[in-house]
Amino acid sequence: MGYDGNMMNGLNILPSFYNAISLNTAGQSANTGIIWVGGCVAGFFSGPVLDRWGRKAGMAWAVAIACIGIPLQAAAQNQAMFIVSRLIVGIGVGLSSVACPTYCSEVAPLRWRAFCLGLYYSFWYGGGMLASGVTYGTAKIMSSWAWRLPSLLQIIPALLCLVVLPFIPESPRWLVYHGREAEALEVLAIMAADGDVSDPVVITQFKQVCDTVAFEKANKPSQSWLDTVKTRNSRKRMILACSCAVFGNMSGSGIISYYLGTMLSQAGITDTTTQLQINIYLSVWCLFTAVLGCALADKIGRKMLGAGTLSISLVFLYLVGAFTKLYGSGENWSGVLATVACIFLYQGVYAFGWSTLLVMYPPEVLNFSLRANGMSIYTFFSNGAACIVTFAFPFALEKIGWKTYMINATWDFLEVLFIILVWVETSNKTLEEIDELIDGEMHFDAPILVAVMAGDVEVTADKVMRASSTAEGTSKAGKEAIASTTVISE
């Protein structure tokens, strides 16, 4: 998606593209926004795919679908073909937006979870940097390959993902749910203790996962869409997850991600080469701030990260609007530079906080039984919000110009209030421990993992874990592996 966002930013700037595709305001909105429609479509089937065939299967299918759409996009002969191909790409991207965060949240050890999830999404800007460089380099090609080549190169990251997939493990939580506890224990040991299945941290987390999954299976025998709204706690989980989807896409970043060229033109910078150069610099800047945010996410906390960065970024969004009004004619070069500086500062602060939160917070607040379907709904809302931004904002920028930023910044105040009043703090807790924040209780008989990691809780050898040793469907080899581990006692 990072590559796609900056690729479209670059293509929308290139004369060879908007002449070939007959690009007006409506066409620009359709070409850019249709990928989000594809993401909404993916939201309808992603959850069942992940729950039935696994998190890795979801990622593989996402790559396969994207690899169908990308060549069609590069070969497009008219706007209709370009739009249909981007719809297909959007379906693949939407499925990956469900599968990848779900997988990362369930596989990454606690001490690395925030960083891994944040780094995954931070490479939106890594992809954006590549796309910015490619479109800048192809801009001088005097043919349709100026825009076809960047479109075609989008397939390379997808193919790289397909190469890596066979060498990564399946989600241990999905394995436990499907009666493959021995494999789950091995995965947890590899990720947290260099393969040592008797490590106290591994055994603690394994016990938490087994007990919690057993509880969920007993109380939610099926993983259906209805479960996401059936109970008060389930609805709260979905509200928390979907609020992240809406806030992340409607706080102002979407304008910059896809319509930087229009923003710069209104700010007084109309030269195509200069706009493409700024696109590259912005991607590098955002990648730096996003990675920094990943590293500090656990120390700052989710609520502070969300509310704090929104509070700062809305100030810069107000300034972008004010400076665009005052210096949009381009006659005062210092004013133009101030506008560009505020765009950089806004996007940098946004990347610091929300590039991490967008894919970290939703899978954390969704328990295992809801996670895949809940992330599908989250993706639907995320892509729906992005659709509104990409379809509506070109018209808003055209009709009311600088006032668009003022309205958006005012909306951001409401987002900040919601985060402060409604969000729960999930940092430094395992996915199973977060249940206490929403359900009022934890569903496992084991210590808190942070206490075990700190050495505050003693872990001794004892009998096999009750939940694991009696799990239905566990293989003989699995039971033998589990029986050789330790049980936790304080």
C-alpha cells in the first residue's frame, strides 16, 4: 500500500498519465479511490479464510490476487481497464491488511509485538520511498512507460512475500485452536527462547494461550460474524478497533498520501519535478519518524501515543490551511516554504504515532475468536473511510481549498476526546491478558507474563498443563511434547 500511495501521487503528477487516462477531478478520485473499494470487498471474506485455512494462507491468497491485478493495471488501455485492475489489486491488498496484522500480533513475542506491528506498517513509507524514486526516474520517459513501469514494478514486493511465506511459522494461537498444540509450543519457543520449550516465558505464554482458547471454544463454539456484535464486550472490542480505522484515515493524512501534488499546487509549488522531489523527501522523513514511533510505542503507551500525536498534528493541519490561504499564490516564497514545512511536520507526527497504532491496536483489543472476523470488519471500515477521503477530498480541495484543512483539523479534536475517554491501555500485556481490560477478568490460570520475564514469579517443574494435555484433537506426539514441559506455580 505504501508503494501504491506514492505511485498514485507520482502518476497523478505526470502529464503522460493524466493525458492517457483522461484525468479530471472525478477521474482522479476514481483511479485513486477504487483500490479502497477493493479493500472493502476483501473485508467480506477475509475473516473466514484466515480462521479456516490459517493466517499464512490468507497472506498467500492476498499475493495471488494482487499479482492478477498488477499486470492488468500496467497494461491498461483506458480508464475503465485501469479502474478494474486497481479494484482487483485492492482486494488483494485488503486481504493482506487483515492477514498480516493478525499474523504479526499472534506470532511476535510480547517484548517485540509493538515494534514488529509498527515496523510492518511503517514500511508503508519504505514502499512509498521506492515508488517516489521510481516515478521520479521514469518521469522523463517520453512514452506511456513513464507510468506503466511504476505500475508494473508494484508486483516485485508481492512476489518477494510469496518467496518468504514457506519459511515462516503459522500462528501459534491458530494452531492451538485447531488442536495442534505441539506445533504451537514449538513456534512460541522459537520466537521467544531460541527453541527452548521449557523456558518459563514460553511455558507461561503457552498456558495463557491454551486456557484462553479453551475458554473461548467453550463459550463461542463457532467463529461467526454475529459474534462480533452479540455481546456488550464484543461490541466494545469492535468499537475500539473500528475507531482506530476511522481515525487513522480521516485525520488528514489521506489528503497528503494521495493528493500531495494538489496540495503543493495550491501552496504555490506547481513545477512537476519539484513536486516529485518533495514526494521522495517526505517518504524518507516519514519512514524515519514511523520507525522511531515503533521503538517508543510501549514506553509511551497506546492512548498517549494516539491522543498526543493527534493533538500535535492537528495544530500543523490548521497551519497548513492558514498558510495555503495566505501564500497560495506563490508570490511569497518564504510563506510557500512554511506551508511545505507544516506538511512535513504534520505527516511526521502522524507517522510517529499512527503508522504504529493503525495495525497494532485493533488486533490487540480483539480476542482470538473475534480477531480474524473483527480485523475484516476493521479493514472494511478502514477502506470505507479511505474511500470517503480519496473520493471526496479532491472536490473539497477544488471547491473550498484551504478550508478543507480547517474542517479536518476541527474533526481531529473529537478524535482526541474519544481516545482519552474510551480507549483502554494495552501496552506490556499479552493478547490474553488484555481480556481483563474489556471482559473484567482473565481466562487463564497462569501468572502475568511481565512478572515472569522480570523474575518476580517462580516457575517450577510439575505436571502437564491441564488445558493442554486434555485438549481435543492433540496428536500423540503433541501430548508427549507437552508432557515434557513444566507447569507454572507461584
